Amino acid sequence: MAAGKSSTVSIVKTESSPDQGAVNTAVREAIDMVGGLGSVVKAGDKVLIKPNLCAPPAHVSHGAVNEPPVCIAIADMVKELGAHPIIGESSGIGIDTDEAIEGAGFAALREKGYEVVNLKNYPDFKVPCPDGKVVKELMVYELAAQADVIIDVPKMKTHDNSEVTCAIKNMKGIINDTYKRKLHQEGLFEGLIDLMSKCPAHLVVVDGIVGMEGMGPVFGEAVEMNLILAGKDMVAVDAVVGKTMGFEPEEVLITMYAAERGLGEADLDKIEIVGQSIDSVARRFKRVSESQALDIEGFNLVHWEGTCTGCRNAVMSSIFDLKRTPKEMDCLKNRTIFTGDIDIPETDPNDLFAVGICVPVEKRGEKFVPGCPPNNATIRAALKGEEEKGLLISMDDKK
């Protein structure tokens, strides 16, 4: 490692639309440049390979989920070392992981001898977090807790809660749905860093062959980048990936919070970049906030100047989701959604929706959607006057 550098991240450029052989070469090169797989995996190890299969994809090359080649390349390398690779994922809250595994093409790998599992089928394993800022314990799927090595394989995407989703955010898939929801209610970014402090990935291999910009992590636009990045420092990888996408590290709160807690390096001047330079491969990704105009009759969206991108993007994404189903649009007409400590607009209180825990208690009213940031499904259900999959929305929660 170069003098004065605390972490190393590799960047490898592949050919356009690479085949499996080209992916194998790029993945091996990227891993070798950060110390080689043998520096984290030994014979006999149980190795969890954790992709991003957040939801069943509209089509597999859309950029929302991993395609199999990168995970195949890693699994083959793990086998070469005499270790046991398991590709495992749990999709988002309430989403059928088996459908996501099938839709992304991973179910077919089982016929070729690869082990691909739905983490939601495993028991929960309690992980104490006595020093956690948001949670004092987490329920992690047993396989993830007991694996000797975790290899994190995130996608290069924008995200409607965190601006960018990469190594740190992708690890949310190892906790159960109850705790995923809990983190959204009590503090998603710091909660994920609590998780990272107890269950870090040992190696990150970023699948940047096809990324996603705009309304990520599911409804955005595909971006062909043809990149593989790797590193052992999750924070450094996220900082480099964010910069490659046109985000400064300080724009991505989850990256900065993790660095502030001493869990990795976010200062690009202190990260050794090997392989390609950031400048040679960078492309500015469209932000979530740039994706949609709000041209809804009588609808107002008012953000406090101190509202973070978590709540801003969660509201924007929820509105986008509703707009995809025209019959649901009526729930937005003549409504005002606000975040943070604003001056309350003079309007019918029944048409006001307060979103996020930064809204002062005295301003929350009867229609308050708690969370930091709230899950999109919670916001949508509140606007429609529904319960979220049978779970009560805490509209009267004044905590």
C-alpha cells in the first residue's frame, strides 16, 4: 500500500457487455489487486456471497439486481481454495425472495452445482450491539452470523433513501424484516452502521457492469458502466463508488457516518486506487430528486431546509410509486406533505401529512408517518389511509 494511504480499492474496466470469461478475468484481477482471495478465505471456510436481489426485476439487465456472472466468478474462486461458497439473499420487506432469485436468473445456477439460498428460510440469530446508536441488538439470519467469511456483492445504483446504495447498504439483506422495519423507524443510516460494526463484510466486490441511475434502487434507468471494483474496507469502497457516480463522499450520509465512527476511510486522498483511475471511468448518475416533476393537482410538498436526503428521497420515491398506478393518484390531490420543522401551512389539517422523526412532536398532527427515513411502503399506505400489509401505521405515534 502506498505511503500515507490507509485503504486500497481496485477498479477494473471490462469490455462492453462482457461474457462469463471476461467477467471471470475482471473479478480475479480486481480481487488480486487488493490482496487476493486467499487473504480472506481459507480451505474449509463457509463463505456467504451476498448479492443485491432487492426485488424481482422487470428484466434482468435493468441494473436493479445482480446478474449471475460476478457471483459465479467469486464462487468458482472460493471453490479453488477448498472453501464452500453459498450465494444467499433476503429481499426487501414483504418481498418474495424466491421470486427475486428466480427472476434474476440465480435459481438456474442450482442445476449447475451452485448453492443459492433464500436467507429468510433460516432461523434468526441474535447479535448484541451494546454500543449501537440505534439498536442494542439485531436479529441476523443464522447463515450470515455463522459464516466464516462474507463477500458483499453490491450493485452500483442510486437509492431513494440513501442517494447511493453500495457495500454498507447491501448488508441490510442479512437482517430479518422486523429489524429492517425497525431501522427505518428509528434511524436507517446509523442502524446499518450498528450492523456493520458487528457483522462487516470481509471483502466487497462491486458489480458495476450495469448500474442504475435516477429512481433507484428499482425503478431507475440502466447505465452500462462495465466496471468491477473491490476492496476490504467497506467505507472506502462506498466512497470510491460514490465518487465514480458523481457523488462526493459527504453527500452520502451513510458513508460519512461510518467513517466518523472509525469503521473505514472515506477521505479519497487517503485511499489508494489501483487499476483504473476514478476520473477515467467516472460518470455522473442522475439523482433520485432529478427523476420526476410533481405536477399533481392541488398537491404540495414542503421540506424544511434541514431535512436530509433520506426523507426527501423517500417521499419523492413514494409519490413516483403512486403515479405508476393512475387509480391511486387521487390520494395525492389537495394534500400537503411536509418534513422537518417548517411553519405549518394554513390548510385543512386532514390534508396534512407529516413525514419523519425530525418533525417536532407538537407539529405532527394526526397524520404522522414516523421513521428515519420511513419505508416507502409506509408512506404510501398512510397516504391511501391503509395499513401496511396488516401492520398498523403509527399515525398517532408521538414518540
